[in-house]
Amino acid sequence: MRARLAALARAFKREFAVYRCALAHPDTPWPAKALLGLAVGYALLPFDLIPDFLPVIGQLDDLVIVPGLVWLALRLIPPAVMAECRARDPRY
């Protein structure tokens, strides 16, 4: 179990390094950078679109909005940029 968790952690770190490279790449469109900045800001700032005191749906903003913004930002990055960033990383 510990080995599987360590492998999962390494995979997350590797992917995060690729995404960081892709966001710094000059060919990455500005909407992708803006969406990722919005997701990070939403996760860090103390405001919610749906108040947390509402039962069940109060947690949906953290579970849906932030991952949705990240997913959309990553879909806007051209595949060639992702391939180039993966080729730069020696762990791939």
C-alpha cells in the first residue's frame, strides 16, 4: 500500500511539473492562464459562490468549480505544447 501511494505521489508531481511548464510556455493561450489563476484564487480566497452552511450543495463549489476550471484550462493548452513539456521532463 505504501509503495502504491508513493508511486501515485510521484505521478502527481511529474504531471504538476508538466502543467507548470505548459503554463509558462509562450504558446499557451492567455485564457488557459486566466482560468488556472481563477481556480487558484477561488481555492485560496475565503469566498464561496454557494455558502458552506447549506446542506449537501454547500460543498459543491469546492468539489466542482475548482476542478472544472482546472480541467477547462488544461483543455485550452495545445497538445503540441503538452508534448513538448513532457519531452523536456526527464521523468517521462
